[in-house]
Amino acid sequence: MQTLVVCSGGLDSVTLAHKTAAEQAPIHLVSFDYGQRHRKELEYARLCAQRLGVAHDIVDITDIGRRLAGSALTGEEAVPDGHYAEDTMRITVVPNRNAIMLTIAFGLATAKRARTVAAAMHGGDHFIYPDCRPPFVEAFAAMQQRALDGLGQIALTTPFLLWSKADIVREGGRLGVPFAETWSCYKGGVRHCGRCGTCVERREAFYLAEIEDPTAYDDPGYWREARRAFLARHPA
């Protein structure tokens, strides 16, 4: 019973690929080139597939991505620095990104006679991205049941949906995920910048999980400053 894993090459989806392979092989990875600011993460998705010895497809939807204007990930807008949960990070929203990718993934799963599509949305994404929240996942799964009625019974699994990033790091540590072979940074430099929202979130997650972070950052200490500033403005 094959599972199609949506794998961007980031820490979350690579950990999901390892988890799924360990628990319910066989798996097949699918990644999307949507015209994002950089494509480094796709190389890390390819490395993940090689490491696990599984098939990997990269689907080109760059023409669609170019038309989804207004996001720092697909346009000319600058990627902001700071804590991931700050309102400034909303500029990184790509409208309907997960809805588009999951729709394609379900079509591929049907063609490949897979029984499950796995995606790595997690609790830390809920503040910024509406298509990473439980109501979206529930509604999308219900919609796909209607869309594929009579063609297939494909489940949507999102095991990290209520997990924190630190929870995912702990799980990846348990599974032996080579975290250095994952990419999070939105800026796509030679190394992780250490300042953008995903870098701050990544650094913070390793700290909270009490697992050594193997990532090379241009500014490794910035996350502490960003975290203090965020907590000062948003006290518990």
C-alpha cells in the first residue's frame, strides 16, 4: 500500500519521509517547483529520495507560481527577518500553495494507485498559513473524497499537524534524520542566513528539543534576539 509523500526538502517533510518509510513503506516522494525564490530545497528532496532508495518526482508548476503574485517567495519582495510568528512573515504566504500542491498530489496518487498522501504541515505554521491549519486539512480531505468518488479511496495523513517544530526535531532525532541534509532558509544563500523566519524557527526548535543543530548559519545567534523581541510583544 504505497504512500505519496509531499517532500519539499525542508526539515519537516524530510523527517516525514523518513517516518513514513520506517512505518509504512513503500513510499514515493513528490516535490514541486513553483518558481520559488530558490530551488536549493529541491536538491535536498532529491538527496532524501536517494538516501531512502525511493522514487521521486519533481512537478513543474512554475507558470502557476509566477501568477501567484504578492509573496516574497515568488516575487521581488524582500524576505523579512524576525520570529516566524510575527505579522511581518505574512509576506511569505503563497496563496493556495498547499491546496494546489495537494490537489496535484492526489491526482498523482490516483494514477499510481497509492492509498495515502502524506504532508508535513505542523502547529508552528498555523499562525501564518491558513492552508496549514486543521480546518483546511479536514475540509480538503472531505473535498478529495468527493472529487475521487468512484475512482479511489485515498487518505490524507498529516501526523505533525498538532506538533511543534521542536516535536518534529525530536522525532527526526529518534529516526536518525541527517538534519544537515535539509534546507529551511527562505533566502537561498550559500548557507542558512540565520535571520529569516524559517531560520529562526529552525534554530529555536533544536534548542527547545535539546538536540544539537548541525546547520551552518551566517548569523547563528540572531534567533535569540528575535525570540526575546517576539515574547516581549506577545507575553503568554
